[in-house]
Amino acid sequence: MKYQHNFNPSISDADVFNEIEKEKKSIGYYNLVHQDTTLFKEYAKSVKQTNIVVIGIGGSTLGTYAIYKFLKHSKTLTKQLYFLETTDPIDIKSKVEAIDLDDTLFIVISKSGTTIETVSIFKYINSLVKCDKDNTLVITEHDSKLNTYAKTNNIKTFEIPKDVGGRFSVFSAVGLLPLSIVGIDIDELLEGTKEIYASFFERKEVYNRLIKKARFFVEYKNSFNINVVFSYSSRLEGFNKWYIQLWGESLGKVDINSTRQGLTPIGIIGPIDQHSFLQLIVEGRRDKTVTVIKVDDFDSDLKIPYTKLDGLEELGYIDNIKFSSLINQQADATIESINNLNDIPCDVITIDDVSEKAISALMYEYELLTSICAKFMYINAYDQPGVEAGKIILKEKLNK
């Protein structure tokens, strides 16, 4: 008797872990935690310009922006970092007008080397200032057309490994080099990723929480298809944007049974969105999970002062409270209100402080969570065929 089947029983935790272990041999982002940063730091020391402009889009900018946004107000940075990442003419013009182009290093980042948005902006910059080996750096794959351009013009290049996808590339040269140039400690960034890596692959705390979380997301995806990250700090606005691309582009796929899969990411900021989206969470459809992200130590002593305001005396109980304490109590109140309903899945991540290790650990954990969810869903987290179709159509339109 012969027998064939395409049944896919629920994959076990051990099977998922074994698949991730095997994937480490072919998917490069896992092992970026172990890289030598010497060349990045040596180049960073050689940069004389005050302004650093990253020209890129999506995975070429979002992760770097997330880390820079989180840290820039708590670090004494030596340079200013800017991002040109959209073809919106108003955005391009307003940013360029605010930068001294003669005191700028342009970092052109494109994994493929032919990203239309990136090349378009680079062409425009070239019309304003001569881009050459003295003020331009290229980060791309070793065999891309952009790399060929750089070599032809004696422009310094750093490589994006073939096995590291764009949205998983923040801990490669894509993110580490610009961040090192402006004065962020990239070795501390990698220390944060190493701690998460070790805890997961040694099957300790991170392994337990990520496997449990991913399994819940996937097994209940038909009931709770929307995953809301509710970040209680404006510093995490960049992280939210990065998470949305990572989650959406990695998990919106067709599985091995030709079934459409996907978990919809939403990133909101507390307490701002407490006055809007929270209403939808609490009284809207039960189709959302909520992850609240808090910051334990904001590195700020700013307080609400004793200021008498006629007619508002009854709010005197807020006097002398630190704003950092206020925002965390707002987060705690939101968490309690959600948990009291008993029918909204909710978890809480508390970041220790505003540091390199804190933000990199959070981001590397989300990269791992994405990969684990993909394994449970029987999909490839690392391609993006739906995006490629739009690129082909755009190219055809522009060629007409």
C-alpha cells in the first residue's frame, strides 16, 4: 500500500526550535550578533562631516531610525543624522533646505542597488552637490549595480550580506555604520542582541516567552488577527514603524497549502492614542491582541510643578509628580483596564532604561518572534513576492 498526504498537524515547540536552529545556517540575521565591528568604528572615526544623510527606504532606514530616535535625546552625539526615504517632493525639499550639503556625508543604502526611490533621491542630490569619494558612502550587495557605480567612482563601500534581508538588516552595516558615525555605541547594541540570542538558543527565559507568544498568535490568528503594539514613549515611534514593516512584510504570505496567512500590525503611542485607539480596543470587536511596551527609567527628572491655576485646584494631586512616573501610571491604568475585561489578550514588555542594549534587545527579540511565527504558520518570512509585483508594474509604467 502506498500513502501520500499533505496534512499539517500543529507543529511542536521542539520542531519549531529545530527549524530555527537549521535556519541559522542560511539566514544571516541570526548571526549578526557575533560580528566584528572594528571596520565600522574605524571608518566612523574618519568621518569629518557634521551632517550624516542616509538615502534609502524601508529596511534600509527604518531600523536605524528606530534606534536613533530612541537614543538621541539621552546621548551626547557628535553628529546629526537625517533620513531621505520618500519620493514626496515636499519632504525632500524641506529636509535638503535645512541641511548644509557642503558639510554632509551621504550614505546611499540599497540591498539590490536598484531601488527606484533611493536612486531617484540620489540623482537629485547629485544635481545639488558633487557626490564623490570624499562625501559619499555606499552600502549594498557586493554584486549590485550600485556597487559597480561606487567602485567606478572610487567611493567607499560596505557590504550587505546576501543572506540578510533588508527588514532584518539593522544590525548589519545598514544600521551599525550610520549609528557608529554619529556616536552611538554599536558594541553595546550588539551586547543587547547577544543576551537575547543566548537566552533563546539556550532555551531559557526568552525561548519560553517567545515560543508561547508565537504559538498563541498563530493558533488564535482567526480570532485575534490584529496585533497592536502600544508603546508608552514617544522615543519608540521609530520602533513602531520598524515593527509594522517587519511584521507585515514577513508574515503576510501564502502558506504551503495555498492558504493566505497574515497578522496585521498596528503601532500606537501612549498616552496620545489612549484618547482614540484605546476606545476601539476596549469596546470594539474582539479581534486584537495588545502588547504594551513601557520604559522603566526615562533618564529624565522633569516634574509637574506647583503652579496655581485658578479653577483647576482639584487637580493639585498631580503636583510634583515626575512626568516619567505619570506616563508609566497611565500605562499601568491602561493595562489594568484591559485585563479587567478578561477577553483581550495582553502582554507587557518593560524596557529597563534608555540605552543601546535596551532598544537592540527589544528589536532582536521581535526579529526572533517574527521568524518563530512564520515557522508555526508554514510560511517563508524572508521573501516579499507581493511587493515585487508592484515594483514590476511601476517599472513598466515609468518605461512607457
